[in-house]
Amino acid sequence: MGKNIKGTRHTKKEEKQAQKVLVIIAVSALILLLMMLIGYSFLGQ
């Protein structure tokens, strides 16, 4: 049972870290998209 609890804690920690990574990737993608749109609006004219 002790091993099960440790494994569960480790998994929850990994899930939290994975969520943080996904949030960082999503925010980075949005920033990149905004930069591309702004750049295109300036260079397109």
C-alpha cells in the first residue's frame, strides 16, 4: 500500500507539472499569434 500512495503522489505532481507546461505552451502560442497578426497588419499595407 505504501508504494501505491507514493506512486499516486508522484502522478499528481506530474499532472500539475504537465498542466503548467500546457498553459505555458498555450500562452506562448497566443502571444505568437498576436505578434504575427500585428506584424502582418503593419507589413501588409
